[in-house]
Amino acid sequence: MSTSNPKTMTVSHPGKVVRSPECVATAPFWVEMLLEGADGENTAMRATLDPGTITRWHTHPKGQLLYVLSGHGLAQNEGGPVENLRAGDAVWFAPGEHHWHGAADDSPFSYISIQPRENGSAVEWLDHVERRR
């Protein structure tokens, strides 16, 4: 059950950091929910992945913004090249765009992601990434 985004300025102090479900990436990674919105509202999280950990292919019904905090990351949309990501890079994935992202083999990777919910979900998980192209 989601709650609505705050209606006034709200300060959050470091929250509960948990491991992601095992089925969404090649290994569980650390997640801290920063904002949990209702349908049509944004959700936001901070994620930290160990070296070599990548997500499954997935989509977001209303798109996703990733902002890289630290490390060396990788991202790819279906049919596109694998892109290198570094601190300060921002990546936009369009609504419904098949993509994956994760840590390069040589570095942990940390980012903030922002994605709106639609019909109770902010993500649809798809197949495992067979190979990085």
C-alpha cells in the first residue's frame, strides 16, 4: 500500500536500508526508499550495487530518471550500446523502454532513481540480461 507524497516540506533522515529482492538483479543490492508515492506520484530510492551486479531487463510505465552518485555503472536500452556511467551523469529511460543498469565489474555503483507509479507499480521486471552487448 502506497502513501501519497507529502503536501508540504518534509525532511527525511537516513531511513531503513534493505536488500533488494533476489529476483530483480544478478545479486541483491542495497535500497533505501526516499519517497513512496501513490498512483501518478513519484517514488524515489537510493541504490548501491556491488561490482558486477546488474538488474534484469525492465520497464517503467511512466519512465525513470537515474542520477549517478558514485562508482562506475553501465546502462543499456534494447538494441542500443552499453553506456558507461559516472558520478554526476543523469539517464532518462522513456515510458515502456526496455533497459537494464548496474555496476561495472570493477566498481560498486550508487544512484538515485525517480519513477512515477501507475496502476500500483513503478516497474515491470522482465528477462535476465543474457549478455552485455
